[in-house]
Amino acid sequence: MGKNILEEFISRNEQFIILILGLPCSNKSSIAKGLSVDMKLKSINVNKYIKKKSFIKEKIDGLSVKMYEHPDNYNWEKLNNDVNKQKNKGIILYGNYIDTKKIDFDIDFIFFINMNNLLCKKILLDKKLLPYDKDNEDDDKKINSYFKNYLNPLYDELKKNIKINKYYNMKEDTSMEETYENLWDTLMNFIMLNLKSSNKN
């Protein structure tokens, strides 16, 4: 029986690493787990390498925030070891953030799931992931400042430092299934184009 295109890609490149990045609560984990099942590959959540007992905390305009995505929060050595042990079998990586200066492996395909601040704020508040008191008029200002002065600049810098193959803009009526199907088709096309290109060489 011949190899499928994923097996052929891994055989030629001696690795297969997909990275799915995005804003908090943008369905990254659901998409990654779906790919893991459909492609029969291990998934690794970058967020699980956060050193939970040593969160860096800062106050942004009076809002006390755990800086989850701060590079000093992560155990990069362990992540590097785990990825390098598994990459020749294929890996689906996913998380809120990755520091390209801290990793020692190459990533084959990177997808970024984006959404506007209003939707991200709504989801975070619905899930009680941001401190918020509806009776406190200052809380809206503090949370807006959190996006303006921390989250947006962080992701702007991340996008500059990493080559993203495709962006997906999540809207309020965008379903995870819709994004997944689109991403799957794009990924298959990327793999086939890579194989065709290597055949020419």
C-alpha cells in the first residue's frame, strides 16, 4: 500500500510540525484535537508548559493581570525536548503564544486564529477569565487598556516574528466546524504543493 500525502511529507522532510496560534478562547484546542484525531498525530498544548507557580503579574491601569503569554513563564527546554523527540512522527502544536527565540525546532505550517477585541473581550468575560465588576464603571476602561497596552502589542510583535501561512478571522457567527474544514483543506493543499515542489527539485 502506497503512502498517503502526510506520510510522504514526513518521509521526505523527516518531520511534520503544525502550529495553531491565536487569541485566547478562539477554538485553537478544538481544532488541534480534531486534526490530531483525523491525522492520527500527537497534539501538544504549548500552554501546558507554562510554569504555573511563577506567573509574572503586572498592573495595567489598575487591573491586576497574570501575564500568561510572557516568555519567562514557559519551560522552553522541556517543550523543545518533547517536540524534538516526537517531530519525526508528526505533531500538532497549539497555544496562545510561542517565542521563536526560545525554540530550537522548525515549524512546517503555522495558522493564526484572530478575532476583534470586542468578541475576545465578550468571550473572556463570559468565561470569567478577566476580573470584571459590572457595577464598577472603571472596569471597562481597565479591560480596554489591557487589550490596548498588553494583548494587542504582544500579538502584533508575535506576528512580526513568525511566518504565518494563513490567518482565520473568527466572527461571532463563525462555527468551529467551518474554520476546521477551511483549515483542513488549506493544510492539505500546502502539503501537496510542498511535495510537488520537492519533486521538481
